[in-house]
Amino acid sequence: MPAAEKRPPGHTTWYGERFSFSDPATWHEPDEVALAMDGSGRRHRKGIRIGYMQERIVEIMNRYHGPLCLLIDEADNVRPNADALLTFLGKTLPRKVGCRLILIMLTNRLDREKALDPRILSFLKKSDFIFEPYDALDLCEILRLRVAKALDESKVEEGALRRIAAYASRETGDARKAVELLVKAAKVAEETTGRLTQKEVEVAAETLEADKTEEFIRALATQQKLSLIACYVSLAKGRCKSSTGQVYAVYSQLSQTQQIKPLAQRRVSDMISFLDLYGLINAPVVSRGRYGQTREIAASLPKEVVGRLLHGDSKKGCNKWRELRSPTD
């Protein structure tokens, strides 16, 4: 192809020319700070110096006069030095620019200021505003908007939305939880009556948490899942608690049944700690005096989930799991 006809990078039909912040056709009109950062990352493949970025920010902000708001979301996640950033924004920057800066920092942690240098709190002159969680009326309005966009309104009862809003506001007031429950209830309605009523909401609320747990269990690695099954097989003999040695004995038999090379007991003990960390079992460390320390393993999953865990796997040998015995049986 001649040099004059050479096309720019990118797909000529789908994407056109290379994306650029300075081209209004690609997105809404960019602000000056975005324009200042555009292109700089391409020249600094290994990152941009903080000093260079500060110079660019000062240069662009000097074009403004009057009040200027800077919004920092998730302010508690600033890494690695939050004090240095706040010193620049609250002390250095106002001296170098002609506009009046208003800093708005959003965070979910009420105790964030305890981790800051007291001198920073002094010159920031901050005022705290606490946004209350959504109540049931707010959540109900949010759910109506979602239903209008995604579902057939004629098949959704108002009482069902009120029930979802009541569940979510009673726990955390989180709109994401309410929408998640709405999605689950809509799936239940699709599989049953075709209408979203309070009954479908109750069924969805009961199964939602169990579904999350089962999804996490399905994502476990083979040895982790085998260790989890060994814990519940050991507990299925009528005992309330099991020790690490009892669980390892069952795990060894499971490994032979599944034709998997067993791990050492120390590795299985580490996996039990992992399962305890994520709430799949309760395994506190207890002292046995001169006999050392061990973990007392107890169940933490609902009986329905345990039943599906022990009987729902299609691997070879799953029907023999309950027939396994630990040395003390």
C-alpha cells in the first residue's frame, strides 16, 4: 500500500482512529485536568513522576479563577502516602493557584482521620457530613426505576418491591443488596409462576446466601474442596467437633477413592485454616496442654448446603463419602 494511503492504527470499521481525550467526538467534552494528563502516559511507559504531575496540575489550574471543587472518591485507599497527597492538595496547591479550592473527600471509614498526621487535620479545616443509609422508601423508589427498565411492570407486584426494600433496609440499607435480591426473585418467578410476588421474594431471600456459598465452593481448587468434604464427612458421624488428625484420616481415604495424590498433613492443616478464614468451617485453635495444640473443627454451613456438598458431586466415588470412617469410629 502506498505511503499516502496508509491507514491509521485501529480497526477502520469498528473503532476508527486512535482514541484521544482531546477529541470531543469520542466522549463528552473533557475537563482541563483530563486534557493535561492525556498523552503524558504514552511518553512515560514506566509511570509518571509525582513532581511532573503536580506541575501539570498547577499549570492547568492557574487558568481558573473563582471556586474550584476537587472530588476524591475512596480517599482512604490513597497509596502509598496519603499524607503527602493531602499536604499537596490542602497546603501547597492553594499557594500556587489563583482559584479557591474546595476539597471533597468521600470514604466509608469514619475512623480514617486517626491515621492522618494531626498537622494535616489542622490546615484542612474539614467539616464532616455523614450520609445516612437508604431507608425502605428510598430503596423502593430505586427498585421501581430498575423494574421499569428491566422487567414487565404488569407482572411485578408492589408488595414484592416493598418486601425487598424492607429486607435490604433492615440489614444494611445497601441498594446493591436490594437490586441483587430483586434479580434473584425475578429468576425465581421466571422458573415458577411467571409473576413476581412476595412469595418469590421470600424464596429468593432464603436461597441467595446459600447460592453465594455454593458458588464459592464450586470455585475451590480440587484439594481445597476435598479438604472441605473431609471436614463434613468427619462431622457427619454424629460428633459435634473433629480434630485435624480425624479430618486428615478421612481426607486420605477420599484421596484414594478419587485417585488423587494426598498432601501432607501440614498442607491439609493450612487448607483447614483457609476454609476457616472464609467461613466454610469453624476451626479455632485450642490447647491440649502437654499434648500440644490442635484445631477443633465444627460445621458452619447450612444443612441443605452440606447435603448438596456431600451428595451433589458427580465425581467417581461420591456415593462412598458417607461410608468413610475415621480412626475413632
